[in-house]
Amino acid sequence: MIVISTTELRKNLRKYLYLANKERVIVKCSRIETYEIVPAGKICDSDKYLSNPKLSGALKEVEEDIAKGRLREVKVTE
């Protein structure tokens, strides 16, 4: 795995795109954000759960409910 800055990526884009076929290339955009360069051939769209539109819709509803404070906290005691 290699970690590079956005400046380094701009200077040597072709190099890192080629390198991403052989190893993980992580681009550090700021102290908070990082990205990974993933060749299209390595992306898998066959995940039946993440590509399911019903599940995506349900997850969006849950996110909206949480944002609006509509949630119930569950505490587990032993």
C-alpha cells in the first residue's frame, strides 16, 4: 500500500493509475478525507444487498429518521 498527497497525484497521475493495478493507492486529500484509487475491473457490482433499490430506499429513510431525532435507544444489560 502506498499513501500519497493530492499534489503528488497531480504530478504523476499516470504512474499511480498504473500502480493501482498492482497495489492499493491511497490519496490523502486533507487531514480528514482519504480516497482509494480502484481500477474499474476490481469493482464488484454483484453485491445483491448494496445494489438492491429497496434496501437503498430503506437506508435513506432510516438516515432521515435519525437526522430528525426519531429513534429509540436500546441498552443491553448483562
